[in-house]
Amino acid sequence: MKNMLIPILFAVATACCWGLYGPTIGNAQVKVPPPQGWSPFKPYVFIGIAYLVLAIGGGLIAMKLKGDTFSYAGEHFAPAKWGFLAGGLGAAGALCLTTAMMTSRGNALLVMPIVFGGAVCVTAAYSAFKLREQTTISPALWIGMLLVVIGVVTVARNTPHGHAGKPKTPATEAAHESADHD
């Protein structure tokens, strides 16, 4: 169990970060479309910048700490190729998630359970397909996937739904700031 503690802690940290991603991007929602407001893709640009900074900076630091080389030539091309593909899938997923959040009016309570329940099922289906000739797939897998769908619907329908506050206009924000200074 000791060997599993670190991966479990990082998996929980990932779930926390990604679980808060939806509500956080929902804060970028604006009720007024351009030109007075903004499109769903304005915050997405900075999602990309954050990915670049964290992925490149964090990756280089971790490579250095692990004593890795910085070469991607020859036999080291595989991690570049698969890493780029994984990054492309992650970025496409973030684009789809951003679009889902913005077109659902920031409704993380609907979108996030579908995303994460669906991701678990896609991973399981991919593994079942990839390993289908090497192992017998238990019917319990399909039952579990069905239970995930039931769980997603149950969570989405029963999560407390509050109404977001009214978006601040420059005039109301200035009034709040002056009230804070009094």
C-alpha cells in the first residue's frame, strides 16, 4: 500500500484541480455577447498559457530532478510523439469543456459529472478494446460503466443549484470599491 500512496495523493489532487476547473471557468461566463462582453474563447487563451507555463516549466524541472536528458532525438522521439498527442487530446478536451461550460451558461453541475464519469468509461472501454485478445473482459466492467452513468445522472440532478450573482459592471464595481474604502 505504501507504493500506492503517492499515486493516490496525486490522483486526488488531479480530481480536486479538475473538479474546480468547471466552476472556475464558469466564473468567466458573461451574459452579454461580443462586442460588449466576450466570447467563450477569451478565457481559453489563458487556459492555454497556463498549460504552457506549467507543463513546460514543471516538465523541465521534473526532468532535471529525475536526472533525465533533454534530448528528444532517436529513441527519445517516442515520448515527444506520444506527449504531443496526449497534449493535443488534453487541449481539445479543454476546448470542448470550455465550450460546454460557456454554452450551458456556466453550469458546472451539469457538465462536470458528464465529463468525469464519461472519462472513466472511455478509459475503461479503451483498455477493454486494447486488451480484448489478451484477457477476458468481465461483465462487471459493463455493469460498472452503467452504474457510472446512473451516478452521473444522480449527481447532476441532485447537486444543489444556486443562482450566480449578477455580473459586475464597471459602475457597480466602482460603487463597491468606494464602499469598501469608507
